[in-house]
Amino acid sequence: MRIDTKCIQSGYAPKNGEARILPIYQSTTFKYESTEQMGRLFDLEEDGYFYTRLANPTNDAVAAKIADLEGGVAGMLTSSGQSACFYSIFNICEAGDHFVCSTSIYGGTYNLFSVTMKKLGIDVTFVDPDASAEEIAAAFRPNTKALFGETIANPALVVLDIEKFAKVAHDHGVPLIVDNTFATPINCRPIEWGADIVVHSTTKYMDGHATSVGGAIVDSGNFDWEAHADKFPGLTTPDESYHGVVYTERFGKAAYITKATATLMRDLGSIPSPHNSFLLNLGLETLALRVRKHCENAQKVAEFLNKNDKVSWVSFSGLEGDKYHDLAKKYMPNGSCGVISFGVKGGRESAVKFMDSLKLAAIVTHVADARTSVLHPASHTHRQMNDEELKAAGVTPDLIRFSVGIEDADDIIEDIENALCAAQ
Ligand SMILES: *Cc1c(COP(=O)(O)O)cnc(C)c1O
């Protein structure tokens, strides 16, 4: 099936007489006729549902759809993008381990990795995603277990050279984990470029309607854990908490994702509600349509901004001459995403006036939604920082993060034009 068809058809195939639309299994638990059969489920010897924290048919169907869209062997849903990022690392790292990560990542992930995971004894080294393979390799240590990056970084819009990252990771015998939230599998499938694990905040384009916070992890099945068995004992040696199961032996290509479900989800429990997964699935059905429209609109808006004399700079990889134009063309030939960063002349003060003068675009913390939305990091997510600190964080005081929706592009442009005039 092609990608548009997968958005509609993957994950759920009703049998004769069953509901055509994915049912919401709003049930914590599942009934069995015999004690013995339930026991086999607990030993992972038999497939079946017994408790929604471990597996639920609605959640599983949506996870399978996302895995299919990304070209992976299996997937798992989480209750947020944050928990997907956390589990993706914690599934293969423990206290005393280390991983390497691009500096250009979502702020929440940066805090998780640099502060909270450090408290768990897992160390991280950040590397400039534009650095050479040799420079990135220099950050690796004997205890390094993974390399992490974002296809299109939120909010810096840096495009990741996935092949470069995959090569460095594989040269060191560790998997590449890519957060593909902004690109979505419609525009880029990191597994095709060498990524081993893909994570998502489904809260963004996948849900697309700002209804449900959620996340996903997809396992490509390609990483050979046994070839690097000493690095990944959690996957290649008996797990005493599951009667000595060895995940790579029992589950083969799905070893990583099975361990994530069987241990992390069992013990930490960040599951989505089946109702939220149902809503996510509705979003996924139109993902291909919406992403195309987001990209088309963003291109028009970026070109308008680029020509406007009240705008000091525009960052959007779809623009010729953008620093990431060539990388975006390679990895995302059909478009990157609907998010644009730009600066207005007059600095912080004009930026605030501009924001307050917008009528159609809504001031919200959210991005990647059907509705056009806008955020001023200096006044919102980064408001504790003064202008000096903002610069050090790569957020200029005039930076506006503009998430182009799927309304008519001319209405969005008129709204911007009016607000730019009012801000002068
Ligand atoms: C939003 C976001 C996250 C965090 O996801 P939540 O669903 O908000 O927990 C992680 N990565 C990226 C790239 C994001 O944009």
C-alpha cells in the first residue's frame, strides 16, 4: 500500500460482521475462561489482552498504523511525546550509561535529557547537528548506547543529516533514534535513511486537531542487538522480571519494542487512553492530505514574509537560499513542515505588537495544528531569560514561531500583513 492508503487502511482490518470503524475498547481488563491461559499471557508465552496498561486493542491498532507509515516492524503508543522520548532511551540505557544527542531538539526533550535523566545516572553529550562525522564521533565513549536527533528540530527548524548520523551511530555499534514529529512519515521516513528507532509526539500533526497529547515509538527491526550484545544486556540476557526471557531470542526483530512494552510500560505506565487513540486515528486518516496543505500554505507564507520589508529574517527550509534547503530537498523532496520562524524589524517590542495584532492566527503554546497558531518564545517558553541569555539559547528576542494551518493561504497572509502594519 502507498502512504495515503496506509493512513486510511493500516492497523485495523475488521472481520466479517465486525465494526468497520476502529472500536474504542474502553476497558481496563479482559476476561478469560481458564486460570492457566491467563498464566501463559503473564509469561509472554501467548498473545492476548489482559490489562490495558500492557496492551489494548484500540491502542495496538493505532500503534500498528504508525509503525506501518514509518516502515517499521512494530510500534508502541505512549501518553505523550515526552514519555516516548524518555522510553526510547531508557529502554537501552541504565545508570552509568551515556548517549549522544543533537543540540537542536525540542526544549522539553532537552530538559528531560540534560537534567532529569542525569539524575537517573544516564549521561548525555550534546553535539552540533551540523558538525562533521568526525566531530560527532569524538563525543562517543565506551559506555555510549545511542545517538538521538530530530528530523526537523522544534523550534530551530534545523534539518538533520540522517545518513551522517546513522553512519556515526552504526560505526560505534549503537542505534540512531530519530524524533520525526515535525516531518511526519508523509514527508520523511527516517528508517529508509538508516534510523533504527523513530519517536513521535503524536500531539502535533498526527493528531492534527489539538485534541490529544500522545506519543509513539516505532522499531525498524533493523538494529542487530546481538552483534553488540555486551552493550545491550537488557535485550540479550535473561530478564529475571519475566521468568528469564531473552528478548532478542524470543522476539527477534521486535525485541526492542517488546521489551519497552513488557518492562517500561508495565513499570512506568505512560499509556494513552483508548479514547485518545481513537481520536489520534481519526487524525491519522487525513494526515497525508493535511500535511500536503500545511506545506503548500507554509511555502506561500514564507515567500510572502521573505519579500516583506518589515520582516528582518525568515527561516524555512522550503526557501531557496535557506541554510537547510539542500538537506530538506534530499530528505523531504515533497515539503518539510508547516512551521516557519521569522523576525520582525523593531525587535522584541514589535514582535509583541505583531502578535497582539493578529486576528486569525491564535496565540497558543501548541504547534502543528490545523489552525494557524503563533508563539513568541521570548515572551512565552523562554520568558525568564534576558536578551543576552536568549541569544545564547539561539532564540533571538524578535523570533516568532509561526505554525501555518490549513486555512486558505490568502487569509493567513492578509492576517500577517495587517499585523505587520499595526506593529510598526
Ligand atoms: C512537542 C514535542 C515533543 C513532546 O511531546 P508532547 O506530546 O508535548 O509530550 C517532543 N518532540 C518534539 C519534536 C515535539 O515537537
